[in-house]
Amino acid sequence: MRVTALSSGSRGNSVLVEGASGSLLVDAGLSARDLLQRIAATGADPGAIQAVLVTHEHTDHVRGLDALAKRLDLPVYGTPGTLAEFLLHRKSTRRPVDTCPVRGDAQFTIGEFSIEPLPLSHDAREPCGYLIEAGGVRLGYCTDTGVVPGGVRERLACCDALVLEANHCPRMLEEGPYPAMLKRRIRSRRGHLSNEQTAELLRSFSGDLAAVMLAHLSETNNTPERARSAVEEAFGLFSSELQLSIALQQTISRPMVI
């Protein structure tokens, strides 16, 4: 499995997951044109994409979803709440989008991929992450959540690799320019994981992970160096054995190969 962040942050999120015989896109938060350009820049074939998995309906995750799904004739998977919000706000056209509701208690398959939704805690209608398995490798995808529920924590602990949110440094957030209400939202149980929360989660099962991609970093309230330092400290002596990468807003990430 090969995992590449096409973009990650508060202004647009999308991750390409490639298997042996096809690929998936998790979220489509850039314009369709930008997404296609970035997919091409990775050397991947857009025609190999079999579906888009959506985590929730916020604009930075669905900006290009409607146009991309129609252009590539892709089905869109998400929770019933997420899909209802997407369909409510999408532009009305003659060409429909094929939506496929998924629930947290049921696995489903797309080509070679076996997928399990993971219910998360964010200020959206019905947000989720995903556990994606192919070729005997398990990838956990968990961003945009203020806490990691116990059942999700257990599922992530079974993974070989993770795409995991490290949104903010608490000190930078507290001292930064955001209004108090927005700071409270980010820190809340329906907000975003801090570097320290992410490090604590990883510390609980660090010995079993081969690779971690830190995602959804705030450009205002975090730095790649702070996020990396928190995770490396959590892994201690094992940090040299971990394939650790940082997904950023402006650049395509280095692929995580597992």
C-alpha cells in the first residue's frame, strides 16, 4: 500500500491510497482541477481511483468532491449524515453523483480494499475516520476529531500505519491570533487533536506501528518541527525505526509505503 497526502490542512485535505490493483481517495478538499494535477504529479493514474471516502462535510474536505466524482464517474462513500449534508449543499445538475452510505458497525469492500468506518468526535453532522485494509496491511485514517473514542483507539492499535491528526500546539493556540470562541472550539471534544494528544495516543501502541503520517497541521497554531518532536519523544528509542512523515498544505507529501 502506498499513501500520499495531496494536501493537508485547514484549506484543503485529500489523501490518495494506492493498492496493487486500484486506489482510493480519502476526501476531496481541493478543486477538481487541483486534485487531478496533484494526482498526476504523483505519477498515479486517476483512472485507477475506484471511489472517494468522505470523512465529513466541511468545505476543506469536500470542495472538489462533486466535480471530481462526476468527472471520473466515482461513487462517494460516507456516513448517512455526511452524505445528506453533501447532497443538500451540492450544485444541482442533471448528472447525479452515486452516493453510498456506510455505517460504523459494518465493513464494506471496494475492489481489493476492505474498509471499516470509525466514528469520530467533531463539529460535523456524522464524522468518521476509516480503517483500510489491502494485501494484509492495515491503515488507520483519523483526522478532525477532538478525542479518540475508546473503540476507535482499539481499532487503530491494530494498524500497521496511521494517518493521524496533529493539528495544534496548545501553547501556540493559546498565544495566537484566533478569537477566544474559535480557540475553545479547537480545544473542545468536538475540535481537533493537539500534538500532545496525538503523542499520547501513539505512546500507547508505538511498538507495533511501522509508519505514521501526521496530518491536518494548522499553519497558524503549529509547525512541522513541533509536531515531529512530540511524536519522536513519544516513541523514544523506537523513533528511529518509525517511518514518520508530515503532510502539509502546499506540497504533496513524501509517499508512505507500507
